[in-house]
Amino acid sequence: MTRAPVMREALVLGISLLSAMAAGSLLILALGESPAHVYGLLLRSTWGDSYGVGQVLFKSTPLIFTGLSVALAFRAGLFNIGAEGQLMLGGLAAALVGASLPAGAPAALALPLVVLAAALAGAVWGAIPGVLRACFGAHEVINTIMLNFLAAALVLGLGHEVFLPETTHTALVVEGARLPALGLAGSAANLSFILALVAAAAVWFYLARARRGFELRAVGLSPGAAENAGVRVRATWVAAMATAGALAGLVGCNFVLGYKHYFEEGMGRGAGFMGIAVALLGRGHPLGVVLAALLLGTLSHGGMAVNALVPKELVDVLQAVIILAVAASSAALDRGAGRAGQ
Amino acid sequence: MSGFLESLVGFAFWVQVLRISVPYVLAALGGATSERSGVIDLALEGKLLVGAFATAWVADLSQSPWLGALAGAAAGALVALLYGLLVLRWRANQIVVGVAINLLAFGLTRYLLKLAYGSTSSSPPTPGFEGGLAGNPLFWACAALVVVWQPLFSRTRFGLRLRAAGEHPQAAASVGVVVGRVRWAAVTLSGVLAGLGGAWLALDNHGFTAEMSGGRGYIALAAVIMGKWRPAAAALACLLFGFAETCQLHLQAADLGLPTEVIRSLPYLLTMVALAGFIGRSRAPAALGVPEDV
Amino acid sequence: MSTTDDAVLALSGVSRAFGAVLANDRVDLRVTRGHVHALVGENGAGKSTLMRVAYGELRADGGEIRLKGELIPRERHSPREAIRRGVGMVHQHFMLVPTLSVVENVVLGREPLRRGLLDLAGPAGALRELSRRFGLEVEPRARVEELSVGERQRVEILRVLWQGCDVLILDEPTAVLAPAEVRRLFGVLADMAASGLAVVLITHKLDEVCALAERVTVMRQGRVVDELDGRVVSAATIARAMVGREVLLRVERGPRGAPPGAATLLRVDGLRVTRGEGTDAVSDLSLVVKAGEIVGLAGVEGNGQRELVEALVGLRPQAAGSISLAGRELSRLGVGERLAAGLGHVPEDRLARGLVLDFSLEENLALGRQGEFCGWFGLDRRRLRVEAIRLLAEGDVRPAEPLACARALSGGNQQKVVMARELSRPAARVLLCAQPTRGVDIGAIEHIHRGILAARGRGVGVLLASADLPELLALSDRVLVMFKGRVAGQLAGAELDAPGAAERLGELMTGAGGAT
Amino acid sequence: GVEPDSRCLQKLCVGLVFDVGGLGDKSFNDAAYLGLMRAQRELGAVVRFIEPGDGSDRESALRELASQGYQLVFGVGFIYSDDLRKLAAEFPGTHFAGIDFSGAPGEPTPPNLAGLRFREQEGSFLVGAIAGLVTRSRVVGFVGGMQIPLIRKFEAGYAAGVKHVCPDCQVLSAYAGTDPRAFSDPVTGKELALTQYGRGADVIYHAAGKTGGGVFNAARSVNRWAIGVDSDQYREAPCCVLTSMVKRVDLAVLETVRAQAAGRFQGGVREAGLAEGQVGFVLDDNNRERLSAPVLSRVGELERQIIQGIIRVPGT
Ligand SMILES: Nc1ncnc2c1ncn2[C@@H]1O[C@H](COP(=O)(O)OP(=O)(O)OP(=O)(O)O)[C@@H](O)[C@H]1O
Ligand SMILES: Nc1ncnc2c1ncn2[C@@H]1O[C@H](COP(=O)(O)OP(=O)(O)OP(=O)(O)O)[C@@H](O)[C@H]1O
Ligand SMILES: [Mg+2]
Ligand SMILES: [Mg+2]
């Protein structure tokens, strides 16, 4: 996955974008609009000014985290369909801890605490399917999906206790627990984006250089050989799922710590599933994940800008088409490379 | 609580269990078929949704529930065709494509709803089958399918090849079974069955509502796994889910003072507990998710 | 119908490439009725590919395939077509669906129907009949996953017989069989050839070739390099033709027996290992391995050798007993800790246990030693590269390319990578070696044997489990025979050099040795 | 980038951002849409609508409209409250209005922000009273969508209405789920309603969005009463809709645009209920014979008492 030549990756991306644009054009034409106009508007409203750029970064941040989460689990041979639930609980935990701190808590103390809370809550939720897999051989795909449902119920159940009256959000976190905005023309982009980049770098180091990362990759490719090499396979599964959960939990930073300063029911919904797309689009490589997240972030913010011309369902369709196209073209090209490269 | 126990012995309660279970059962039979042939079937949710939309649309146009159900099955098959093209022909990752197809179905049905009816929420009321459960041909079709599906696996040529394709495709191929063809058939069957499940949703509800599948495809897949990939057992697991859901409905009405969130979560908890062991470790078809190799 | 050709299977100019690898390069082969035709060559020479092309499983890139004189268009060829025309194939890796019954496996692809449903009763009867006739006992209703390797082999052959065939291709059928089973199989093959079938036999065991085959085709690097007459040719001649140089079929070794005063390294006492269902795979087993000693472990497959080795490494839990290495108790330790304590393990299943096929060679060489290459800034890639290059050269791995993907190597070279890694562990004091040369060509075998003996020379204790009796006799200082989970007997020192030692081992393996 | 819309220099430009359900929900969002379209027709306003993709789009959608020079911008749904506050401070020259704005009446807000609230509980109280008067079995039902404070408001008003006229009536209530899917699951809605009918309920009120479609289906199949919500839902099940609790979002929108056009836009949180004629229940030719004269007179009296403040309807 990682050593594949850049050219091939570019080709995959090109094919996918073209097919998504073609499908999109058909749908746009069906509505009687001009594809060129819509795409032009989409680009101008995203990368055309600093506010647009900021919004793209803001939208990409959760996708980087969930993309990394899915990619990391995937390297351990596990499918994390549960980022959706993990990020909800991460956000809620960050908000609750952040709101319960004393008002004057210094940032140096408060920030690490809330970020840790987000990661920890996600990690716990992620570790559950890991443990079920390790101890009972229960498949993590179904379990993570079930845990998404359960997380929604849990958030709402807790919500009755902790949401402010007449709202579906919690109290504000204290000043010290807030992440500053990046200052891009009032956009919502905040320091979480930098945090996401740091996370991507850390994941890269972990996978490419760290001993545990080496072991994790071995487990993902061949549990039998890894076990024979003294790697504790089950522990690695649990650790991988917990780490993936922690990464997803960090999504809370973007919304709770960097933007609204409270947790709101529905926060980050959809980012978990998009994370699968991001990981795939980014070919499991942290740098690829960042780029893919930026692409989908662009689509997500741009979709709103062109909403006057086309309904928002169109963006959902386009995203799905991109994923399908990437999945198909990367598989086809991998196969081609597999044949030629031996 | 006593009210709840009363309803438990009532006839209506069990009719409700059956009615709730029908779409699960149809989807699960499809899922079992696809998965036994070695193809993961996360796209059940999308097939249910598209099937439901097509059913409502055609039933509305033709004013015939029969044609609607037919269209639902055909639409399910169409989605399966796309799925097959991606994962069988082009060997794309089955889990990723499954999730993406669900996203696609979600967006596309809303988009089409808007095109056809100018609404993102629901279609106008459409005809359905009348006369309750006993008069519903889809229910009887579902019951009949449950009966014949197990022997289809164990006693027919197709079933034998299906199992071989899912366990050891190279072995099947080496004796002349065209694994690709078997998997195409299985995937298409799954599309038809899940499409019928969607038809049930639309007809029973007399119309299509955006996102009306409501996660039922995922539950059906969980039932397949709980049933250890055997159709009869999977159908039984669906009934269990139907039972849990019915209990949940009645428990809410009985007002136990339990938070609804807890009651609502019963089926999901049940799935996890079941997967974790009380059904024993279930072994997936060995080649599940592995693309056929030349 | 111009041909006077009596070849039932004739390939001419067949080529097949995998990417850049030309697995078959304009190969000609003629197989005639009534003979056993051997196909030999190093690992990766292209034998399996050639036969899979003939069987229609792989499409040739060029050349002609004729069955019974009739030209089969390349693009129309398929296993179905081959079976229809009387070609049967027993694959190198069993092609049986483990969860299906024997009879289901046999009929798969050509299922007889009765009233639209599968008819299994008819074929089951036919199988019983065939079993009796050819002496291939197996229960048609049993599930294949419950069968022993030998029985599975029989199922494969029964299937071909049930289908009815004129050409029978067997790809390394004896690699996993015990000597008695091999003898019985060869008896069947000889009968079949005598009754007019053509039999193609791929094998690495050259004495088998000499015993059975009338014609020998030698392949090297995708080409046919020689055609020999099996009735007169010697194993050494075949080996030379295969490898292109002289091969020592027997390695030099010092006198048998552990060096005097050698310390006991591995001590196993009262070990009990259970299978999943609770039956004992190993019961109350004790043994010792001393420094500089090679202890052979013989036994028919399924008598607990595999479980014993796995339990020693820690891959399988032990139910009772103790394992100690140089006085240190290992029972409670995990695999990683046992490796660190000085165990090395060459696993029987190199594809599933020995290698991560999608890792590069250098990463594979670091497996189990990952801790050694990790510093403050993570994996030290440069040091790893240097070490890998050294090990690949020492291990005679081809290609000696640290970044090559392990999957791309031939079986023999994959095994050399595993050997190189296990022999290179700085702390290794005892090497557990399971089936180190199974399916490996003679060139590689020579190298692997040298490696094992060199380790012995350095004072490493070796436990060598092998189904290949000549190998055990050649290398071991002592041979233990396992039967039903226990040590049924042992041969040591001069006993191993005595004529008839192999027969004696064979008796012990079947439980006829009168264990003491 | 966002360029100002040149039309807004001469004409009245009004923008509106929908709640997540989006346009075509046959309820709340559609009502707002109708109100604004009427404003376009009657007042010649330039209008623009945006459907946000997810929660974090809300603010940027409002911002987009404001920075294009729209003079009046609506956010539909309580969920917009915080975003509106923030943008009102950031764009002091633009007027904002929030439907279902959260915050107490009279609570200080920027002068360019109007919070429009409805006392749904008052309308719910009345339909509750109707249910309590119509029921023969003395069991009535309530089906909610997702269990959030807003929906509880409906439930509380309804239950109070029932109890007020029929203290020993039993109110069964149930929710369809715990995530937003609960507003679009008619299958579960139908089963919930059938369960309540099965336990003897003969009137069911729903506040469940699209899930309510299932309630009407259930009503049809057992031929009992159902009560619609937000807009007149008679046509969902002509056999069985007793009445609907209506909430005139369209009127609220239209009136705010009128005020803007006339230059008398006023900030601050306002609540409209029965007194203002912005909530109520449907009484027309379709259902007149379903509500007997004694029922109507009793309900009319209750309505007066609520308007006069004699009855205080609980909101939770
Ligand atoms: N959308 C609709 N438009 C017009 N009439 C309808 C509609 N839906 C149902 N009906 C009529 O209402 C009656 C009962 O409907 P329905 O089919 O739901 O009953 P059912 O099948 O007995 O109930 P169920 O399947 O829920 O047990 C039927 O006579 C049917 O014709
Ligand atoms: N499916 C495949 N994809 C890529 N390369 C392959 C494939 N099958 C075989 N090869 C390559 O083709 C060459 C010939 O392989 P083949 O299996 O025919 O050798 P063989 O003579 O049977 O060896 P062995 O004695 O190890 O069985 C080898 O280099 C092998 O790596
Ligand atoms: Mg009906
Ligand atoms: Mg071979």
C-alpha cells in the first residue's frame, strides 16, 4: 500500500474524480443546471478565499481523524466501522470534562485534560469490539455497527441529564479548555487541524518506524506469522482498536474544543462513515489520508455553496460515487501492478 | 409490567412479531446466500432502501402492489448488479463498497424522491396489500422462502457449488465450477430478496419515506452471523430480533420507568451478547470477502 | 487425423508468464498411455504452472495443447473441458473443500441429480466400490476437515477415478505422506499405468522418480532441459540436470552423538497437550536435547509431532508438564519470551506461520527480532538493511534483494529465508525445526541441511521433526519416534547407520515396534 | 468566494436556512418555505434557501447569506439559536430571525435578532383535551420521534390537556428512537401506534415527523383516530384524522418579512401561542362532524382560559 508509485495513486485519483464528476454532471443536467457553472461555483466558494479555505480545513479535520482511525485499524487487519460512535462519545467526554473544570483553569492544564478525555472515551468505545474479537472471536464489523447504535442511545440517555434545558447541547467548556481559531476570516478552522496533522505524523511514525507499529502490520497481514514471531496477536487487536477509537474520539476536539465549545447531539455525524472513504482514498497512508480528507472536505463545504442550484442529496451521491470509483480503480490497478511487479 | 405480560400471551403480539420480522427475514436470507458464496453483504441496507423506493414509485404509477413488489425485487437486483460489478468484476474491497452503496442508496433515493414527488421526505400514499398478515402474499412468500432456502443450500446443485465457492473457491474452480458465475447468482439472489424486503417496507407502510430502512439491513446481517450463515437459523435469529423489538414497543407502552434508551438498545445489546458467545463461536465461510483469484 | 501420435497429452511450444516471470518458456511435452511420466525441476522451475495450463486452470500465452490428438483452442480450455476429455489432476495443495463431505467433494462440478435434487447416495456407493478396488479406504460421508492428510490424498485420487480419466496428473502427491502410504500410492499408480492410463508425476524425491517413472522430463527456469529414461538413470544424474551442477545428495557430518560432556539445553518432562476436543495430542512426553545434538522426531502425520513443536514454542497451550531451556522454566512464558530465552522455530507451515508474505524480505528477516532493531527513533532501517543483505547472501536466497516481497519468492527460497532468520538469532540455543525441506528442491535442501549441521557445530541443540526418513537418518544424532502422542521408541548412534534402519523406524511409526 | 448579491442593493432580500430535515419534509421546513414564498409573491422579495449538510454547516450557511447582503436571514429550528446569536453580533447591519429560538421570552438578545417561539404545548393541550373528550376507552396515546426536549413539550402539553378533561384517562406514550432516524421511521411508528391501539387507545397524537406516517397507517388499518401535527395532516388518512395541532410557521415568517419591508423589524424573543393565533387545531369541513358540539364548546372554553392565563400549560 505504502510503496506504490505516486503515478499509480494519481491515476486512481484521476479516474475516480473524473467518474464522480461525470456522474455528478448527469444528475446536475437532470435538474436543468449547467455542470460547469456548478463546479466552478463549488471551487470558488471553497478555495477561492480565505474563509472558504478555513471552512474546508474545518470540515477536513474530523475526516483526517476518522480516516486515520480506520486506516490504522485496517493495518491491523480490522475494520473499524465504529468511528461514528467513538467520535460521539469522545466529543461528549471532552465537553463534560471541559465544562466541569473550574472557570479559571489554565490552558496548560485544561487542554491536555480535555483532549485526553476525548481520546480516552473513544479508546474505551473502540476497545470493546477489540476485546470481543480477541476473547470471543466476534467479528468487529457487526460489533462496531451495533456500538454505533448504542453510542447514540447512550449520548441521548446521558443527554437527559447533562444537556442544558430546552437544548440538545451541554454547557460551555471553560475558557482554558478551548482551542484557538486559526484566524482564517472568521471561519471555524481551529487548532484541531494542526492537531490532526500531528496525529497523522504520529500515525506515520508508528506504522513505519515504531516497533509496535511493525508488529501491528505483521498481525494485520498474517496473524499466524506474527504470533510465531512472538507478537501477542490478541493484545495487538485490542490495542489497535483502542488506538483507532482514540483517534476517532479526537474528532471532538474540532467541534467541542475548537468551534462551539459545547457538545451537541448530532455532532460529527457521518464523519465516521466518511472515514472509511478517506482511508480508502488515502490508500491507508497518513499523508494520503490528509489529502483525501481535504478533497472530501472541499466537497462537503462546496456542496452547501452550490445548494441554491442543486439539492444537498447530490453531494451525498457524489461522495458515494467517489468512494466506489476509488475502490474499483485502486483494486484494478493493484491487480495490474501485482501482475507486473513480480 | 403486568400489562406487558398480558400482551405477551396475546395473539396480536405474535402477529406483530411476525410482521416486524418479515423484512429482516427476507434480507437475512439474501445475506446468507451472498455470504455463503464468499461475498460480504453489507449493502443489504442500501438494497432494502432502493427496493422500497422502487416499490412505492411503481405501485404509485401502476396502482398495483403486485407490480410494486416486482419492481422492488428488480431494483434490489439492479443494486446487486452494481455491487457485483464492483466487487466481483473489479474486485473492489467488499466492505468499503458495501458501506458506499448504502451511502449511495441513501442519497439517491432522496434525490429521486425529490425528482419524482418534489419532496425529500416521503412519497404520496401508495397502494399496499390488504387484509392483514394472513392476506398478505409477501408474508406467505417469505414463509415459503424460509422453508425452501435450507434445502436449497444442502440439497441442490446450486447450493453445493455455493458452499464450495464460499469455502474454497480455488478447489471449486479446479473441478470446473465457474466460481464467478456462482457468486454472481448469489449476489443477484440477495439483491432480489433484499429488494422484496424493501417492497414489504413500502407496501406495509403504503408509501416510501426517506431512510425508512432504518438500519434494518445491518440487523439482518447480524442475524446472518448469529445464525452461523445457515438460512433457517438466520431466519430464527430474525424472529428473535422481531421479538425483542416487539417487547420494546410494549415495554414502552407499559411504562416501566426504564429509560427508553435502554429499552431501545435491547436488540443491539442482544446482537453483541450473541456474537460474543452464547451461540458458540461461529465460523464464517473461509473465503468470505476474498476475491476470486485466477 | 494425420498424426500417428499416440500421445494422450501433447503440449508444444507452451508459454506462460506471470508479469515479468516467464514460468513456462516454449515447453514441449508428450505423455503417452501406459507410462508413469515424471516431471522434475527446482522450485519455481515451472512444473505446476505447466500442468495447470494443461488442465485448463491457467491460460497459456502461446503454444498448442492437444488431448488425444485433438487441438484444444487456448481460450476455450478450462478444467471443465479437461475433465470432460479425461484429464484428472491432483494438486500440489489439496483442492478439497474442508467443510464438505467426501462425496460432496467428489461430485462437485459434475453433480448427478435425481428429481432435480442432488443425488449423493449413488456416488457414495460408487466411491465405496472404488475404494475397495484400489485399496483406498475412506468413508464417503465423512467431512473432509476431519480426515488425515493421507486420507485427503486418497479423496483426491478417488475423485479422479470417479470422474474417470485417461491422464492423471499428480503434483507432489507424496510430500506429506508416510512411507507406507507412499508405497501404497505407488502401487496404485503402477496399476493404473498398467491398465492403460497415462500418469504424470511431479516430485522432488528423486529416488521415487527412479523407482516408478519410465520417462523423466527435467525443467529448469521455465524450459525443458532434458528428457531422461527413468529406468536407467540415477538420482545423481537427474539432480545434475535439474540444478545444472553437481549436488551432494548426502551432506558431510561428523560422528553421531552429542559431543562428550555437552550440557542439556532443552528438557521436557511429562508434557501433555490437548487438541481442541479434549483428546490428547501429546501425552506424558519427556525428552532432552543437548548442546550440539540433533534429535530427530519421526512419526506418521497426526501423531502429535506438530502439537509437540507448537507447544514447545508456546503457540499452543500445554495441559501439564514442564519445559525448560538451560534450566529456565518456559511453561509460563509467551512466544516472544521463549524466543528471547533462546528458542528458534522453523515452522511446518511456512506460508501461514513462517513468513508475512506481503512484507519485504528484510522485514521478514526482522520478524521475532524486531526488538533488536529498535532504538530511540524507532526501527533502524539502515542496520536492518545491512543485516538483511548479509543474511540473504549467507542463506543463498535468490533473489538476494532485501526489498523484494516474500510472496514473489519460490517455495524453496521462502524456506531459505525462514532458515536464515532462525539461524541468525544471536541468542538461539535450541532450534525447533519442523519439516524444513518439505516441498523444497534438492539444491535448497542441500543448503538447508548444511545450515542445520553448522548450527549443531556451534553447539546449538536441534529438534528436527520430519516426514522424510532419509533426511532424519542423514542428519540426526538420535531419532525419537512418536506414536499416538508418545515416544514409541528411539534409534541412536550406530543403530542409525545399520542397514534397515529406515524399516525399523517405519515399524515404530506404525506402532508395531513394541514400545518400551 | 462570496460576492455580494447585486440585487440586494435595490430590493428586499430574504434568506432562509432549513433545519436538517430540509425542504420537502411536509411539515416544519415546508411551512417556512411556504411563508417565504408568499412573501416573495406578495412583497416582491428576493428569496434564497440553503439546506445545510450537517450540523457544522449551519453557521456558514447563515454567514453566506449575510455576507451576500441579504437584509433578513432566517434560521429554522431551535438548533440555530447559538449560531444566530453569534452572527447577529458579527453582522450588526443584518437582521436575523430564528424559528423555535431557544431562550426565555424577554431574554436580552442583540437588537437585530428576533427569536420566534411557539407555545406548542398550548395547541397540544387543546388536542389533548379533544382526545380526552372523544375517547371512549379512556386510553389515549402519544407517539414521539426522537426523545428530545422539544418533543417532550408536545407530550407534556398533550398529557396535561387529556388529564384536565379526564383525570382518570391513561396516556400511553412512546418514542421511536434515540437518533434522528427516529423522525423518519414510519415502520416503527406504525408498530408503536398499533401497540397503543392494541392496549386500548382509541386516539393517538404524534409528534414524530415522517415517523407519523406510520401512525396514520396504523389508524387506517384499525380504523381509529389519529391527530396530526404541525400542519393539517387530514390528507394523510382521511378516514381517521380527528384533527391536527397546527403551528403557523408560515405566518410567523410572513409577518417578520412584512415587518422588515415596512421598516419595523423588532429584535427580541417573542412567543406566539393561542393568543396570537399561531398555534391551534384544525377545524374545517373535513372534520367538523367528527367533533361534537359539546366537545367544541368545552375546548373553546379551555382555549379562552389559556389565553386569559387562567390555565397555565406546562412545557415539560
Ligand atoms: N394510502 C392509502 N390510501 C388509500 N387507502 C388506503 C391507503 N392505505 C390503506 N388504505 C386502506 O385502508 C384499509 C386498511 O389498510 P391496511 O392495508 O394498512 O390494512 P391491513 O393490511 O389490514 O393492516 P396491517 O397490514 O397494518 O395489519 C384498506 O382498506 C386500504 O385499502
Ligand atoms: N499465480 C502466480 N502469480 C505469480 N507468479 C506465479 C504464480 N504461480 C507461479 N508463479 C511463478 O512462476 C514460476 C513457476 O512456478 P511453479 O509453481 O510452476 O513452479 P514449480 O516448478 O511447480 O515449483 P515447486 O517445486 O516449488 O512447486 C515461479 O517463479 C513462481 O513464483
Ligand atoms: Mg397492510
Ligand atoms: Mg509446484
